[in-house]
Amino acid sequence: MANRKETRIGKLPPRYTFILNPYTDARFTRCPGCDQKMKQRKLPLFIHVDPMNPVVLNKTCRYCPDCDLLIVHQDELEAQLAALFAGHDPSLIGNDYLVLGTVERQAWREGMEQPKDIPEMLEHLHDFKEVHTIRPAGWYPADEPDAQEQQPEKPAATTRRKAKRRRKRSRRR
């Protein structure tokens, strides 16, 4: 295995495993990793909008403290970006964007009072530890590249039973 140097944009240590949820019918009330109830956390997200427009947007996200997982719903994020750019520069609405990480709350507040330039914001940026993608469950053709790797494994029967019991107990409470 070759040593691979990770490229980091932010100067602070990485935080959170990140998922941008493109599906409007999946809202993730439970963590996909540990099946615990997701919490909500409002965080300033550092977003790069093409061609060269960095934005820090304070956004409510789904959060699992056990897995340190952060899920942002793409449709909500795009609606907030569109509302922001409608007043400033309507030509940016619909441009490609990339969520790069989270900014420290104090730096975000200071930036609201007195805007900071990009190098200053990068001093207060936490990159993501990992970025995952979501794929709907189902059957995929065998000739699709990496089809075996991308399909989620079916949990063992005992795991499914335990999860079912846990959900039943939580409904009774």
C-alpha cells in the first residue's frame, strides 16, 4: 500500500463524515450507520460556488453524535443558495458548487460583521474527514462498474431482528 498524502484546504483538523443527500424522499431521521435517532445541528458550511464564489452559509443539518456524521439535504441547501444569490448575483443561481467543510462559529460571526477574504477564512476551516455518497437500495446490472462494491450488504437476520425490536420499543415510549 502506497503512502498517500491527503490534501487539505482548511488549516484546522478535519471534522465530521459528510453526506450530501440528493434524494427528496429520504430525510434520514435515523443514522444509516448506527440506526440511532439523528439530531439537528446548525453549522456554518464553507461552500465553493463556480466560477470563484466562496460562501459561508449557516445551515441546519442532520447529525449523529455517535458516528460523527453530518447529512445535508441537497434540495434545502440549493434553495438557500438560490435565495442568497437572487439578491446579490442572479447569474450564479444553478451553478455547480462544492461543500468543502465547516467554519468555526466565531469566525463566521466575525465575517458577518466584517467580511473576510479567502485566506483568512481558510485559517478557520475544518475539512471533512470523509465524504460519502448515497445510492438508493435496489438491484443494479452486473456490468455496471463497481456494482458489487457499491451495493450495501444485507444485514444478518439477527441484526435485522434487533433493529426491529429497537424500533418497536422506541414507538412504545
